Amino acid sequence: MIRKIVAGNWKMNKTFSEANQLIDELITLLDNNSNKKVDVILAPAFVFLNHTVELTKGLSKVKVAAQNCSDKASGAFTGEVSAAMISSVGCQYVIIGHSERRQYFNETDQIITDKVNQALSNKLSPIFCCGEVLDHREKQIHEQVVKEQIQNAHFHLNEDEIKQVIVAYEPVWAIGTGLTASPAQAQQMHQVIRQTIAQKYSQRISDVIPILYGGSCNAANASEIFSQKDVDGGLIGGASLKANDFVSIINSF
């Protein structure tokens, strides 16, 4: 059975004391009141990674992800953080290709592919983000855009490598715009993603790869979204910054 995952992407939020408070609240809630069948991934800022790993060691279902990694292995790249560094502090996951990285930092498909390779080479599972902007959807090319993002980043991988990947679908047009992606629209794109992977590899491989929804999922809409056949969880942004909301989302399965 495919595993269910809820990942919290804290983005550039929280000071050290605020992060500590959030982790403390999450530890209490996750230990006592959470759905034990759901894997939880926390993605704080780089400076909190090691601390978060240490604080959550007692929670077997909680793992830690970095929000990004360099496409380079090492060297004179001031300010960059390598996949090897991330792995060395106990992280098991890294978010790659997030829409904000593509939009604000001009990350190309080649850069994202190199990051996927760096992650896998350092025993990190990529949480690979893909998705279309409003113009793509209005032009009815949204499926092709997402297919190409997946093909460009992953179709050089072998079966063992692709099984390490978690896919997160982001309808970029529905994030912070006032527009809303319906559960049916989420399911439709998740199905396209699963079929795309199956066509390259096999249905057997495709059926074990979690596909998360990353489009303004919150405590109010999570249950309906998670009920869709090909939605295996969520990559949660703003709602992951409030412990009660985040645990409510985890318990929506």
C-alpha cells in the first residue's frame, strides 16, 4: 500500500525561538493525537535542520527535509548548501524544484535535474515539485508542461532511483491568487503524473510513488482533497506554521 505523507514547508519563516516553540508543540501533538499511519516530514530553514533532527529523534514517523540543495557537489560557491551537508546532519529528504525556486531564482529544468542527482547520490529522497502557472492552464497546455517537468528531471533515473522520489504537484495559479483548484482538478493532474511515470517505467513502479498535493491545502479542505484516488498527501505551506492546523491536516486521512 502506498504510504501517506504530509510534509510541512516552513519556507523563510520563524526565528530560532519561534521554531523551537513550534517543534515543541508539534512533538506533543504528534506524539499524543496524530494519525500514526501518516509519515510526517518537517522542512524548516537550513539553520534549524540539525536542531530539528535532534529534537524529533524520538518520533519514529517524523523525518526532516531541507527546502533546497545546491546543484553542485562542493567548492567555491559562497552561500550554497550541498546535498552532502544536508545528509550529514541527519536529514532524509530535500525539496527540489519548488515553484518559488523556479520563479524567483530562475531554476531551469537542467539545474533541477542536477539537484535531483545530487540528492540521490547523497541518500536523500527528493520531494520533487512540479506544476503549471495560470497561463499554461488557460492555454490548455498544463498537462504537457507537468509531463515535461517530470520527464526532464527524472527519466534518466533507473527503477531503484525513481522509487526514492516523492512528487508534489503545485497548481501555481491557485497559490495565493484567490483562485482555487478543486479536488477534481487535483485528482486529474495527479492521475496524469502517475500515468506519465507508468508509461516510462511501469504501473508497478508508479503505484509506489507518493504524489502529494501542494496547492494551498489547509485544515478545512484537506479531507476532501486527500480522499481523491491519486492524492497521497500534501506539501503544506502556511498551515504548517501552526501546530494545531498542521496536525489537523495529518488527521484528515
